[in-house]
Amino acid sequence: MKTQGTKLLLLMAFLSFVAGYAQVRISGKVTYKNKGVNEINVTLKDTYDGATTDAQGNFSFETSEKGNQILTFTHPKYQNIEKPVVIENQDISVNAELKEEISEIDAVVVSAGSIEASDKKRATALLTPIDIYTTAGADGQISSALNYLPGVQKVGESEGLFIRGGTGTESKIFMDGSLINNYFSNSVPGIAGRDRFNTSLFKGNIFSSGGYSALYGQALSGALMLESVDLPDQSSLDFGISPIFLSAGFQKLGENKTHSFGATLGYSLLSLMQNVFNFNTDFIDAPQGLNGDFNFRIKTKSGGFLKYYGMYDSNKMGVKTESLEPGYDFALVRLKGNNTYHNLSFKQKFGKYLLNAATSYSYNRSDLNFSTETNNLESDPSKLLTNGNYLNFKAVVERKINKISAVRAGFELNNTDEKLNFGYVQKHYTDLISAVFAETDLGFSNALSAKIGVRAENSSFLGKTNFAPRFALAYRLAKDWTTSFAYGLFYQNPESRYINGPSDLDFQQSQHYIFQVQRASEGRSLRFEAFYKKYDQLIKTFNITPNNEQNQQVQTALNNNGYGYAKGLELFWRDKKTFKNIDYWLSYSLLDSQRDFINYPMSLKPNFASAHTLSAVAKRFIPEWKLGVNLSYTYAKGRPYYDIATKTENSNVVNYIRNEGKLKDYNALNISFNYLPNLGKKDAKAFTVFVLSVSNVLGSKNVYGYNFSLDGSRSSSVVPPVNTFVFIGAFISFGVDRTQDAINNNL
């Protein structure tokens, strides 16, 4: 009996234990806007019990927990939900209605007209410094790499970004929010200046081919916003050597990693290459340049940043061409240029507000001397001397409203002081452009956002004020598909080089309408844009001939009666995923543009605008060979050219077209190789990259335009300094292994 009683007690205890841990089923449905949502995590808080919703939003799981519990519903795209439940012995049914989580990462980004390369969370992240260095034919220059993106025209005879039917001066470039005056080096007619700034100075860029932010102004076509690097990863010492240049630099990072400073020095000379290649240009003084820069960066205790960058460069060259004028054998031009630029920026958060302030100063001197040569005797030169001082200051205060909404406002001052001396044309041009602006980012949901801004400017020279509204709207069509629309009114002062006498002038203006559809997924990006630009109040000029032997003509502003339009379609495709270790992109631009401006006698297709432009870039890295191979190709339909002269009709001097035609189509295939011998060597103290690049491999004889004699009877073609050019060099870094950056899906 005793044994049976013990067994009975043990059985009752076991049944009580099982009953205490009996499983209760919890089920229900999770919806968003009355539709079931899958992949929602449903769990009892502080337990391992839970489930994930199916395609219809249903879930079900069992638990042995009892009493008062919390049921949680979580997903990155939706706000977390917690619901109290009381678990007893009966099954429970719980439903939940989700609310969208407003997320900076998931939210659609307004990007009509813009290509952003600084924030890789954004679907518009396209170009990085490594991309630029490894684009064959770009020569490591930011502006040259942008020529392989849609919207930018290939214009080899003049520096600048020629965007969607606009001149090179209708685009502006900014560093840390502050305007860079004279971004390109001084140049002579027919030979484009180069970028003055080292690509590695910047960690990213936003290139806008239209509809850009109200924080920026004085650009009828587009803007390039560059963001400099913060602190380096570690101290380093760098050297570069080639037959063209020598360079050296260092970066010193503080032990506490809160500050750094560095400097570089470089010298370039083209004379050695003149002995190797058959140049089209007769350089009587080989192009040479000296440049140096210094920087420091300080991170404040509260997370702010103070950054300074200063640089100086000088360049000179001399060019000799056959004279088009009777009585002279040759025409000569010599250049001496000097430039300095300084940029100081500060970023700091004060409570809920973020302050961005930047100031820059630049000085530029261009000394051009024109002369002729006859029977080996050179005439006295005519000097074209320009000196310019430029000061810019901008302050922006921003406050976040929520994770994807913000409001910002600020002001900008841009002061110009220029002097010119050319024959009897002498001028002293001064102008202070004062601007105020305000802009808001409105995130209505992860699928809908808007940017609304306004900018107002006053020019002391013109004595007038403008008011420019900007608006953009973006909507997510599907998971990877977005669409956006942008409108903006943009103003720009007349170019100071045309202001050589008194005249009643006003702001030039353009209106932008841009529609974009974009698909962005991991490793792939597709963009389609349609645009229309309307130009009003463009500058009209007439020619004057200063008192000099070479009869060099100067165009002088007359009025604002010019006008025009530009419209077109653009396509961009980039793919890093389909082919292993291969990154390639394709871009195509269709442009229809006409304008009546400067000395045009009527509305014409601009001589810098090509109707069709196609570019292709491909990069392949071969790890087993430690070798990167890069190709690029550009095709552009032949641009028009005009010989515009003056004549007298009914006692009035009028412009007319004396000669005109169309250039041959532009073609250029480029190739470059990057060899990384230290790749994979863990104990390497120096990291070297050898570079070999060949521009215009096929030797296409491209023509940029034509020069004409004063009477129009003789002409000469404007061509590149050399048809095919080979560059070889080595870049050595001590302290920082940059090779991994070069192969991480970038080459």
C-alpha cells in the first residue's frame, strides 16, 4: 500500500507539472493599410517564443509562459508595436496594425538632376575618388571624369563643365559649401586649363546637372559640390614620379586622433615628352608648373570639425602657330599664371541645430603676351594682364524636424575685385553679391518626399535683386524604382570679361524642368532623365579692337537681349554585379539646343553643344596578376562652328556669319593599367601603384574648331596638343595601404 501511495503521489505531481507548462497557442494577423505584411517578427518580450508572419500577414506560435506578458511586433521599416496579453489556459488571438517607420536610410531621396557620390546609403552614389583615378582618359581629374556622365559635353579646347547646352562658365564648383573661383589653371586660347585641386583631397561629390539646391547660386546650368576629407586613417608619406612630374606629400595624424596636418609639393614639365611624341602644338616654352598646399583638420570635443586648406600654384607656357594674317609668319602667345586659394570651414552641432560655415579667398593673375614673328624677328608683345581677388563667405543653420525632414537657412557673400589691362581697354571691376536662402526637406513617408527652397540675391554692380524659387518632388514607385521632378529659377551675373564699358545690364536667367526615373539595386543603377531649360536675358556683345599689332579683338557687353533653350534625354546604366571583378557604365545624351547670345547674329545651335554623346567605361581587376585594366570610349556628334564678323548696314554695325560648318565626329578610346606589386604582402612597408595610360589609342585626329583670319579668307583647325599620349608613373605610399581600396569592387 505504501508503495502504491508513493506512486500515486508522484503521478499527481507529474500531472501538475505538465499542466503548469501546458502550451498555449498565440495567433493573429499583422496588417499595414489593411493589407497583410510578411516578415514581421512577433515575440513575447524577454522570451525566445515567437514567429514570423507569412505572405498574408498571419502568424502562430505556442508558449508555456503564463500571466501578464508583452507581445512585440518589429520590422526595420515599421514602428515597433507592443501589446499586453494575459496568458492563462486558453488560446489567444491578437491582431496588429502597423505604422511606417520614417527612416533616413529607406526614405526616397530627391535626386532629379543630381548624381551624388558622397553618401553610399543613397541610391545615387556613383563616383568615388577611386572611380575617378581609375577612369581611363580622366587623368585623375574630377572634371574630366564627369565628361563620362550624361549631361556633360566634351569640349576639349576650353576648360569648364559644359552642361546641357550651357557654357563652361555657367557651372560653378564649391568646396565644403564655399565657392571656388578659378578652379581651373590659367590657359592660352585653344588649350584647356587643368584642375588645380587634387582628387584625393575630396571624399565625395554631388554633381548637379540642373535643378540644384537653393544653397547655391550664380550658375545657369549646374553645380559641382565637393566635400573634403575629415581626418586621415593614419599618418602617411606619399611620393609620385613620372617623366612629366615629381610630387611628395605627407599627412600626420595626432596620437589622440582628434587632429591632423599635412602638405604636398609638386613640379611638372612637359619638355621631355616633346622629344618623344609628335605634338600638334608647337610649344616654344614647354608647359611647366609648380604647386604646393597645406592643410590641417581639428575635431572638437563635441564632435565638430574645423578644416583649413591652402594652396599655391604657378604655370607658364609659350605657343607658336602659323599666322593667318598677311605680312606675318607666325603668331606667338606666352602665358605666366599665378594663383592661390584658401578655404576655412567649420561644422558644429549646437543642441538641435547644426551650423555649417565656410569662407574662401583666392587670388589669380594671368599674364598673356601676344606677338608676331616675321623673318625670325619677333615684334614687341601686346600684354593682356588680369588680376583678380575673390572672397566668399557662407553660413548655413540646419535643424532636423524628424529623421528625414529638415529645414535650413543662411546667407552668402561673394566679393569680386578684378583689374584688366589690354591696349586701351583698361578696367577695374568690383561687385558684391549678397544672398539669403531657405530650404526645407519634407519627408511625408518612406515613399514620398519634397524639397522646397528659395534664394534671393543682390548685386552691387548691377544694382538689382533677384528672387529664385526651387522645388523638387520624389516618389518611390516600387522597391527599387523612384521617380522625381524638379523645377527651379536660376540667375547669374554677366561674365566680367564682357564688361569693358558702361552699359545697363541685368541678371541672366534660366528655368529648369527635370523629370527622372531611377532604379537602384545592389551593384546596379539605371537612370533616365528628360529636361527642358529656357534661357532669358543672356548677354549680347559687340567687338572692339584694342590698339595692338595683332588685332586681338575683345567682346564687350551691350545688353541682355539674348535668349535660348535646351532640351533633351539622358540615360545612364552602371553594373558592378553581372560580371565578376568587372565594373562598367554606359551613358547617352540627346541634346537639342539653340541660343542667341554674345555676338551671334541670330538664334543658332551653340558651337559647344553636340546633339549626340555616348560614353562607355569598363574596369576589370585581375587579383592573381595584381593588375587593374581600365577602358573608356567617347563618341560625340560633330559640333557646329561659326566665323562671325561685323559689317555696316544702313549706318549700323551688325554681326553676320561669314563661314560656318560642322566638325567631324569626335572619337576617343583610352586604356590604362594599374599594377599593385605589394598586394597581399602583410609585412610590406611601402605600397606602390604603377600606372600606364594611353589616351586616344587609335590615334583619331579630332578637331575642336577653327580659327579664322580677320578677313575670313584663311583658317586653321583647333586640335588637341597631341593626338595620342602615353603616361607612365609610380605612386608610393608609406604608412597607408591603399591597395585594398583599389580592388574592393571599384576597379
